[in-house]
Amino acid sequence: MNPYISSIEELEKHAKSIRRRIVALNSNSPAGGHTGADLSQVEIVTSLYFRILNCAPNRLDDPERDIYIQSKGHAAGGYYCCLAESGYIPEDWLPTYQHADSKLPGHPVRQKTPGVELNTGALGHGLPVAVGIALAAKKSGSKRKVYVVTGDGELAEGSNWEAALVAAHYKLDNLVIINDRNQLQLAGFTKDIMKTDPLDKKWEAFGMQVTQCDGNSIESVVTTLESLKQEGKPNVVIANTIKGAGISFIQGRPEWHHRVPKGEEVTRALEELRDE
């Protein structure tokens, strides 16, 4: 079982704490970071690690643990902040993010960071591996579930759609795909670079059960994830988010894909994220 099972109010406090960690982490990184992507997924990973996932820091090798895959590997900074908040890694690792010999490299690496299940970074790899794990679980009679968070621009990768065909064919209802749909990617808006609309209809055509939620609302994310049914189809949750969510001068701005706050920006960001 998850050792937390936090209330909505507790989850919201964790989410704000994780956002503060993201600001500090990225501002201290010698190689920059992906602030916008880190912030857009906060409510998603908070809900998973503090309520939904059947896993715990002291059960990293439990064969029945749920599996989480951070397919949008460039948002590793936000992922690490969640792992620190939930006790999977020591808090004092965070200032070492992307420094020489750090256990927290720029993309998740399973061999370096406790809790990381898959090395990700090359987009389009997370879902195919998640499908394989879910299929293996089905065939072995395991009750584990597999959750994977994909980026928005990442869905232009054909490997995702090949994996979707396999997932639907084998009726992998133990698989939950969460699209962090912030509608921005490296160079701009996804609608201008590679339009995916109507995204819900595409997933449905590939044989998925599709649900949408407000991906920056803890209550919406939790309610949606807890209401998913295992009825012979993989689940897709389109989590509509805002890139850079939670910080007024960052959210919704394409330039923050690979920018990090510095100087006065750090002060402004932390001021906005103070506990009320």
C-alpha cells in the first residue's frame, strides 16, 4: 500500500512544497533545467506518489509494486523534487542536480536514482516499455498497475501509437496513460508544430478508454484516477495543464521550456508560492 494516502488538503500542501523545490533546484543547476515542464506535472505526480500508487520507498524491489514511468524525461527536475518530498531520495541530493557525479542527472537514470523505474529522455520510449511491463504483469497474474506520464509534443512520436495498438490488442486495463497536455513543446505551441487534435478521438480509435481532467487541480486528478475502471481497455487520462503552472510570470510562456529562474526571479517565484 501507499504509506501516505493523503487528503486533498495535504496533497495541495505537498504540491506547493514541490513547486518551491523546483524553483530552488533549477536555479542552482549548472546545466539549466526544464522549469515549465517540471511545473505543469506537479499535481499529477503529487497525486500519484502521495495517494494513488501502491508503492513505497522501503519496497523498491517489491514484485507487486505499482510502476511509474516518467516518459517525459526532460521533466526530471520536477520528478526528483517529488521523490524527495515523498522520501524516495534524500533532500540533500537536490542541490546536486546536474552537477558532476550527481545521482540526479538531467534525465532519469534507473542505475543512479532510487525509485526511478526506467531511463527516459528520448521521447516516445516510456509508453512502449510501460506496455511491455503491463503485458508481463497480465501474463504472470500480477495485480500491479503501470502508470506512465507522457508529454504533449511527445505524442508526435510514432512509437507511442504502435504501443497503443499493442496495449489495446492485449486488453491491458492495468495500464494508465496520463497525457500532461500543456499544449507547448520545445519550440512553441503543439498546435503549430504537430497538431494532435482531436486527441480524445485518436486515443478512442486506438481502443482506449479516455477521460479528461484538470491536470493542475489535485481534486480533479485524484477523482479521475480513482474512478478509472478496469474493463478490458487501457485507460488514457488527458490531463489538461498549463506549462509552468503556479508561477504567474512563467506559466503559459514557451520560452520557459528550457529557462530557469535566476536572481530576482527566484525571489518573485518563492513569494508567489508562500504558504498562506
